Amino acid sequence: MSAQGPPRPTQTEVCRARRSWPATYKLQILAEIDGADHGEIGAILRREGLYSSLISEWRKQRDRGA
């Protein structure tokens, strides 16, 4: 019998680092989305791997001057 007890489960999930984008990239994407037709916006988001909620936050930042 082992004095250590039952084996502990190992954690297999990998913690992802938070992504960050430079201000120039954010402004470039916002300009592209603002100039796009409604059907093209989804394609831009998929191409860049972005979510619409993130774009909303970037717009708020832009409007605040951040």
C-alpha cells in the first residue's frame, strides 16, 4: 500500500494568453468594417479571427479617444 494515497489527476488544459492588438491594427480593421457592406463584415471577422463583441469594444475605445 502506498503512503502517498491515490494519484492526483493531471490538468490537461492549456491556459491561453490574452491576445492584444496594436492601436493601428484596430483602426485599420474598424475602417475596413465601416466601409464594408453588411454581408462582407462577417467575412472580415472570420478572416481575422475576431468576434463582433470585440469590434464593439474597439469602437467604444475609438470614440473615447483611447
